[in-house]
Amino acid sequence: MAEKLTREIITQSLESSLQNDWSLNDSGDQIERLFEFSNYYQTMAFANAVAWNAHQQDHHPDMLITYKTCRITFTTHSAGGLTQLDFDSAKTLDQLVFNE
């Protein structure tokens, strides 16, 4: 099982390894980001890419999909909070959008 991160490591990881649009929820056990697109097709293409990556990593975020947005939320349920896997998965999504 993945090890739950401390609040200090979570804060450092948010600042150093992810795009600025990721945020930590009030209880400190989830990170989330709203991705915005020009149209429904782009939104669904992104959502499908997220699903493919989640399957490959065997780590599945919550997704809320609307016409031009996709809200992604990561947490590691088995650890009861955030783990390095959440940040690695979030970074992969940043790279999908920004081609870094």
C-alpha cells in the first residue's frame, strides 16, 4: 500500500511538481484541478486520455465532466489521503495538456 504523505510534503509537492491550477481541499486529503476546453469534443478526448492513463497506472481519479470542463480529483482511498501516486498521476495529466 502507498504511504500517506504529510501535510508538509503535500504543500511542497503542490508548489514544486504540479501546475499552479491544482488545489488542496480543506481537509488535506484530496487535490483537484478544473481543466477547461473549447468544446465538448476536446473535453471528452481529454477525459478518455485520463481514463486510459488511470487504467495504465491502476489509480483512478474522480472526474466531473461538463460541456467544456473536466474536474479531476485525486486521493488514495486505501491510504486514507494523498500519496505520491496522486501527485505522479496529476503530473501526467499536466503533461497531457501542456505537452511538457
